[in-house]
Amino acid sequence: MGPSRMKLGSSTWRRREATGLPATRAERAVDAGGAVVIVALAIGWTWSIGHARELGVGTSRAAASATIASALTHGDAPTAAYLTDAALDAITTRMLAGARGASGKLRVAIEPTPAPIRVDTTVPGAAVEYGQGGRVSTAPRGAGLWNVLLAVGNAVRPVSDFNVIALLPFSTKQGGNIGGYHLGTWPSEHGKVGPAKAPAGEYANPSGFIEVTRANADTPVSEHFKLRDFLTHDQPNVWPKYIVLQPKLVDKLELVLSDLAAHGVDVHGVHVMSGFRSPQYNYTGGNTTGRADLSRHMYGDASDIYIDDDGDGQMDDLNHDGKVSVADSRVILDAVDRVEAAHPELVGGAGTYTAAPGHGPFIHIDTRGYRARWSGTSGG
């Protein structure tokens, strides 16, 4: 059997209130140069005819073609009926290409305020909508996780691998807390400023927070990472939790992994040892040795990672010298250098760390806006 098709009445589609385009208007849209939709219709048309013949119901090519044409142009039917999943995925890929970052692997857009994401609007007849808790609108209407929906003609299809997160404003934090979750205070709240060489605003208060619940903690933020990977390692029984996470960090991590894979490293076992660290935890939680007062972990653009494909809980022997050491962290550092050379907008810090009680070697990666390199034995 071929790929599944989206029929009228399918649970993954909903009827829209708008009336369908008349045939003459659709023809004008096609003539105007709707290349992607033309290709999508052709794929869907060809597959549907083959599918009808494959069923062995005696449907002639002419009859099948007439049925499909009727479904595509009838005012009461979704104009995207009979488009295959593959064709719809192609439209989605094109429209969301810019939102997926330089790596092409981002699966969320993180917006400081509720707003529609930027999409490729050159696809005729297609648009992006947003859904949350049964609500559907043309833009996110509040903070939280919003599902992205592809609207084609009179039908809407959920996009399975991309969401929008609108942040809770920083002012939601009161007295160092949001509800029962303790975050502490940021350096700028005490008048501290960042290094003079840092770009303006890099050490300002975060613009807001992502609310992480038990239900959404496993939401993918990219191909290799989920929201829960970046949670602060404290207050295990307090939900919801709140984090700061910058998409440029996730994009850079994915680019580093792609570079490593291109150099023969199996990156499926990547682990985040430390992602977002609230100021309270950065100053007092766990082993604070080596932690900076202005740690980028507090700003959501730093992570300590290691690659553990064999599942033994520590860095793999990435350089194949027969032992696990800080030299394996430097294999990742080489990838960071190559990524920053290709993407200077993602320049930042990278620190390699040796093994210590409780952990093996790892590397710190951030996007602080200026180049920094160091080595150490703890912290990050």
C-alpha cells in the first residue's frame, strides 16, 4: 500500500467554516505559480489513482480522476482532500524551514511574547495556525505550549514535530519564586553587569520563563533534546518547574552533533549533564566548585554535555586511544571550533573538563556572543 491519504472526515483534519475556492479561482492560483501545491497535488492525484486501482474495485482511470477532481474543487469539501502525508510534509517543511534554525533540527520556536512565528508565505493556499487545549487561532493567545497546525484550503492538519512556546514574562517571578518553585535572583537584579566585551543585553535579566510540567517535559526542542534535558537539578518534587532556554544554544548543539557525525562519531548517546541553572542553584546547589557568578547557565544559553553511546554513564572514547579522558572532550571542542567558524553568529564559550568524583569528562558549550576557551576540573 502507498502512503496514507487524508480524507474528508479523518480525525486529523477539521472542517473550517470558510467556503472553498471555486474552480476558476483555484486555477488562477495554480497559474500564478503555486509550484509546491502543484507538486503536492500531482503526488496526491497520482497516488490516489493508483490506490483506487490497487483496491480492485473496477474503478476506471477516468472515473477515479473525476472523483478526485470533484473532491478538490467542491465547495463543501476540504481542498486538501487526497493530498498524501508526504505531500503535506513537503509543504510543512518548506513553510517552517526558517523556524528550524541553521541546523534544520529545531522542533520548537520560543517566543518572548505570544506571537505567530515567521514562516515562508510563498506557498499559495497554505497558512499556519495554532492550537492549545481545544482552542485554534491565527496566533498564540497566551503563554505556554502551542501546537502548530498547517491550514490548506478548508482543512487543518497538526504538525507533529514542531511547536511554539510563548514565555511567561520575567515579572511573573515574585520574591525569587514562581508559585512554589524557587529560582532566586539574577545578577542584574543586584546591579551586576557582564564583561565589557559581551554584546549589549547578554547579561540582562531573561525575557521570560518556560513552564515545564509533568505533561510537557518530554516535548522535543530539537532532534536530540527535550525540555526535561535542561531542567535545574533541584526541587525534584515541585511542579511545574521553570527554565530559561535560548533556541540559539539548541541550534548550536545540533550543529556540533552534525559535525561530529560527519567526522564518524556516533552521537545518539548525547547527554546534557547540566542545562539551565537557576541563580539559587548556581550559587548554592550541588557542587558549586568552579561555577562562575555570571554563569551562562543562568541565561539559558549554556549546557555541559558528554556522549555516552555505550551507556556506561560517562564520556565515550571518542578519539579511540583506548581510554576515556579530557582528550575526548577536545574531540567535541574541535567540532565547536568548526561550527563557530561556519556560524559566527553562534560564537561563545567552550570549556573542557576532566573527570571528577561523580562524573566523567565533559564539555561546556555556550553562545555568550564572544569567543572564550578554558579547561577545568569541575563546574561548567
